Amino acid sequence: MTTYTPRPIAPAVLAELRTADDAGRPAAPFTDDEGGAPLRCCLRRSEPGERIALVSYAPLRRWAAATGARPGAYDEQGPVFIHADDCPGPDGGAGHPFANAHRTLRRYCADGRILGGALVPAPDDDAFRDAFDDPAVALVHVRAVEYGCFLYEVTRA
């Protein structure tokens, strides 16, 4: 049985985002007094008192630069929360993060174009198996329904 692994933002990219985000703005760290922000560096919610930053991130643009894809108008950037300083990343055994609500799975082909999407009650291996049933799908972005924010990506193994 195939399992699908959520991919956080890579450490090298996080280092760049902590200096200047994908919109060219410097990071502005702050102390999260309430907690609950979805952190894309370690794929968990923030705890009260953690130092985090809200930065602009262009996941498809960065993937395209690494793969040679040409997403054209599908290239977009949006807000994501990250730790303000280095963190150890995901704990590895948490399963699918942010799975406590409906999510959108947005499928992309190797050229970076959207092939379609699906609303799922919670991301799980069955939902990703369905998303990757089409051999043209190269990666899947998991996004929040309420704001459309990028949460994480899953690629073919």
C-alpha cells in the first residue's frame, strides 16, 4: 500500500524566507500569544509564546524553478506561517497534518498547470490515491478551504 508523505517547506527555502519572502519583503517575526497558527515548516499548529513570522510564499514558482516547469498564470504567492528561527521540522509520525477540517487538494501536471481539484473532508491516503490516479498528476497542493492558503504539498514517491 502506498503512503503519501506531506512535505514541509524545505530548510534552505525557510532560511531564505526568514530573510526576505517571495514578495521581497523582510520577515517580521512576532510572538504568537494565542497559538494555533498552521506552521508550514514543521506541519503543526503553533503553541502560545512561540516566535513565528507570516511570510509570502510561492510554492509552485519554487517547484517550477527546480523542475523546469512553466506554470504561467498558475504561479501565485500567498501568506504562510513559519517559525521565526530554525525548527526541527515535522516529527515524522504525525500522519497528515491539519486534517481536522475540509481541505482542497489541487492537482498539478509536470508543466505546472492545474489539472483539477477536489474538496475532501480530511486529507488521507485514500484522497491522495484518488488525486494521483491520473498519471499526469505530478504534485498535489493541500489548501485551506476558508482562505485558500497553501498548507503543504505531496509529490509522487
